[in-house]
Amino acid sequence: MVLDGDIKAQLAQYMELMEGDVHIQVSAGSDPVSQDMLGLMDEIVAMSSRIRVEKAELSRTPSFSVNRPGEDTGIVFAGIPLGHEFTSFVLALLQVSGRAPKVDPSVIELIQGIKGQYNFETFVSLSCHNCPDVVQALNVMSVLNPGISHTMIDGAAFKDEAEQRGVMAVPSVYLNGEAFGGGRMSIEEILAKIVEAPSADEFNSKEPFDVLVVGGGPAGASSAIYAARKGIRTGIVAERFGGQIMDTVGIENFISTKYTEGPKLAASLEEHVKEYNVDIMKLQRAVRLEKKDYVEVELENGAVLRSKTVILSTGARWRNVGVPGEAEFKNKGVAYCPHCDGPLFAGKDVAVIGGGNSGVEAAIDLAGIVKHVTVLEFNDGLKADSVLQQRLHSLPNVTVITNVATKEFTGTDKLDGITFTDRVSGEERHIELQGVFVQIGLVPNTEWLGDAVERNRMGEIIVDARGATTLPGVFAAGDCTNSPFKQIIISMGSGATASLGAFDYLIRN
């Protein structure tokens, strides 16, 4: 049995939503993965009369395609889509059966208008929480446009192919055999790479806003909702909705919700914002802020948005080590997400840079997958919670080295090691590795502001109790500010505070 009882019960409920028949073609051999795949198909067929399974010869074995009767939709799963990819499989069944995907009509129209042949392949790991977004987006595109096909490839099941292509981070997407992109991508981000982007004129022609929110994370979503509920003209401009929580796996401290995951919470935030009259402008990066008659926000495409007030909620990003080789070997051995990329380093030697909670948690997770983990910490001791340190020191394949400064990531086509200096003796050492996971905290996304608002030495925007910055009419919220604690629930609260502060400013001015 491949599926446990709880999953089968959930799947049975979803299958009741199927609107038409689905034909699955399976290419299987005698290997264990193929046998498990055939077992999965037997369980699926037994659960719905709408599904028919037949054997076929596909380009990869083991794999299976999900099709409409007599029609190739181009959706293929190479490997068994369990773990985080189980939802991708369920959605493929529903959408191929005729159930409409939950995508904006404008996006559907854009996909259906794409001309040409686009054959996508995505390498994933089943423990990757970023991968399903990419897989599901490309599957939707395949359902809506006959010129688009997509194959999900489990890197663990097709390890030789992944290594041959040099895949060292997931998701890794290929288009017509050439590297297309990596990391989490929304359907809008994928489309932006293959269709013409909106012109600056579309943004320049917008009427001034009462409140313009820059950033689409928890703070930005909260700000937009609170502003829109006041009945004032509200806009939100962001590179991607959800912000940093899109890279967060488990969330257990969001009050009233025992457990959720970052992408799920991000989707809920966007859905909530869409309930209100908010002008949402995604895939747009702000590059300049200036106070004139209105507060002006210039975008990377040259467009200028105007607003009576602005709320900055641009969040933060993973901090880089900033030494030679880091940029060159990013996704070629240098990684930032152990949950996503850890399985690609099975049986190999890796290092984790950072001895805080994130670094120690990463080392503990990796120790169950890789051959050996070396933890490198700049200070003279680990900063993680004691319970995590106890767990770390109990593991036989972990070495902790403190008081070291990373000097260089080394390699040719891919990472082969790391050089560091002992901060006490001055001795330089080099260890051979196949992977390094960087876990050294966050840096605020505020460089683009320059001197427009006051920031502290860490780059964080300084705000008062109402979320106001030093520039009248400009407010800020969330991880980009000098708030001492970087938590989702605190960001949401500060977003509400900044929005109410902006509304109060509008009333008084």
C-alpha cells in the first residue's frame, strides 16, 4: 500500500470533484520506484471509475502522464509525486478532468494566447516546499495551452540525470532542453519570462492613490486590507506576494492556527487582499522614493506611481556571507534552503555556516540525509537554543567548529570546498565539501531608499509608535523596520499600525 488511510480518505473527497474522465499512461520497469508507482495506480483506479490506467512507453521510466481521453495534455510525473508534490498530482487529476484552475481570467487569457512549442522540465525533491508552486503553475499552463508541456522529475529517482545536468538546487526548470530558471516562481513570474511585460505607460496612467503599499508580505497585506476597509484608494506593488514566508516551511507560532506552511499562508493573504478593492501590481520592483506634491515611487521599468501616503513593507532576505565564490557557486553547491536542496546532497559532505537556531536546525535536518555535516560559527560558541544544541551534539556525523571566519568558496564548475580562518590562531584551513548551506540571518530590503528616510546602521527603517518614518506621509512596517523582533504576527500587527497611522495622517493633512 502506497497511500495511508488518511490520505486515501482525502483523495476520495477530491475525486468526487472530477468533472470528466482521465486516462493515465504509465511507463514502468522492474525497479522499486516503478513497482511503487504501479501500486499507486492500482489504488487510484480502485477509488474512481473516472480514471483509467494503461501501460505505455514514455521518454523516462518510471513515469506517468495524465491525459484527457484521446488527448495528450503534456503533463508527466517522472517519479512518484508524494510528499509536497502530492497536491500537484491531485490538482492535475482535477484540472485535466475539466475542473477550472483557480487562476485570474487575465492570466488564463495570456496563457491561451502563447504561440509556439514550450516543453518544460522541472527537477524537484519531494521534501521541497518551493517546488509545488512551480510544478502546479506549469501544469496549469499545459492544461490551458496544447503547445505547452511539462514534466516533473524527482531528482532522487533520476539522480544520474540530475547530476549529468548539474542540478544542485531545486526547483530547477528547463525549457526546450535549456536552463530556464530556478527557485520558487509563480505563474505570473514564469509568464513574465516568455511574454512581453506590461509597459510603463500602464502604470504612469494610474490615478494617485491614497495609500500605496510597497511589498506583499504579511505586513504589506495587512496594511492593504486595513487601508481598503477605510474605503480609500489603495494600491499594493510587490515583486512577489507573500514575501519571505514563501520560503518558510512549518509555522507553529501563528496564534489561533496550530500549524500552517508559508506558501499556504501567503495564498490566504493574497486571497484576503483580493476581497477588497485593492489595485494589486505584482512582479514590480521599486527603485526610488521621493516626496513631491505626492509621494512618488519609481519602478524598475521606469514607471512612476503617485500616492498621498506610502507604506514601506519590503521585508528582508537571507544574508550572504559576501566572500569570493559565493555568487559563482550559488545553486552549484552553495544553497540557502536545507529543506529544498538537502536531498540532492544525499551521501555527500556538506557544511552549514551559522550557529543560530536556523543553522543548527539545518544541520540537524541535513545529518539524516548527508554523509557528514560541518557547522561553522563566527563567534566562540553556538547561539541556538540549548535543546537544539543538545540534539546537534548527539549526532555522530556532525562536527562543530567555532571562532572561524569564512574566507572563500572554492571550485571550478561547481563547489568543491570552503576555506576559513581560525580567528584565534590566524591559521587558514580548507575542507573538501560538495555543498554549503548559508544560515546567517537576514538583511532588510531597503538599499533602494538611499537617504529618503532615516535608517539605522543595519539598514532598517526607523519608525515611531504609529509606523511613521522621518519623511512625512511615508510609513513602514515589518522586517524592513527597526522592530526588535522579526515574526509574522508582529509584521501583521505593524502593518495594521502603519495603515491606521497613514489614515490618521490623511485626515489631518
